[in-house]
Amino acid sequence: MAAPAWALRWVGRLNVPVYRATGGRLLGSLDGAPLLLLTTTGRRSGQRRTAPVVYLADGERMVVIGSNAGNAHAPAWALNLEADPEAEVEVGRRRIAVRARIAAGAEREELWARMTAQYAGFDDYAAATARDIRLFVLEPR
């Protein structure tokens, strides 16, 4: 069962200031999987929006999954990245300008397997929704 959208928003609003204040020492992981803060530009509002997201470090790249905990719609940050791939991440106290792209084919399969090895919940989320869950590769600019 997918988490209610209101609960995801509430957790995100709490997580961001605590993560920033502690450099990710508090609320910097989910079930042992590391979190980063992803700041995108709202596709409709044009305002900067920040969300905590589980990620996989892949060299200098970071990989994130737009699962939205298995809800029927993609998370706003994923839709924002599709509209404008320029974003910023915070990993601990480091801020990194990134450009996002959607992983496809064999690359997606390999990265999905690595992400689910790190956080098994992604497989449950995929089973809970009929939509195609996007996997994004964030590359430093």
C-alpha cells in the first residue's frame, strides 16, 4: 500500500530543515539508505522546491528514483526534473549543481538492481503502481 501523499509532504517538510541544520547527520537516511536533498525548479510555479530523496552514489554521479512511495502519480520533483533537468543536490553539507537525465534500457536495469539492493522498498513501490517509475541519473555540471 502506498503512503498517503499528505504524509510524504509532511515528512519532507520536517526532513529538509533538520537535514540542513545537521548536515544530514539526523534524518539523513531511510532504512539505512542515504538521503540527499534535491532542489528543482517548479515546472508551473518557477519556484525552487527541495525534497529529501534516497540516492545511490555512482562515482561522481547520483541516482534517484521517482517512486513517490508507489502512489499513482510521480513525485513533483520528478516532473520538475523532466521539465527542467538543471538542479542542485545537497549531500551532507556539500552543494552540487547537477543535470538530470532519465536512465533507460540496460543502464536502468543495472541501476535499479543496485538501488533495490540498497533499499528494497523500491520493488514494493513498483508493485503498488501501474505507472512507469522513472530513474534519474544526476551528473555534476
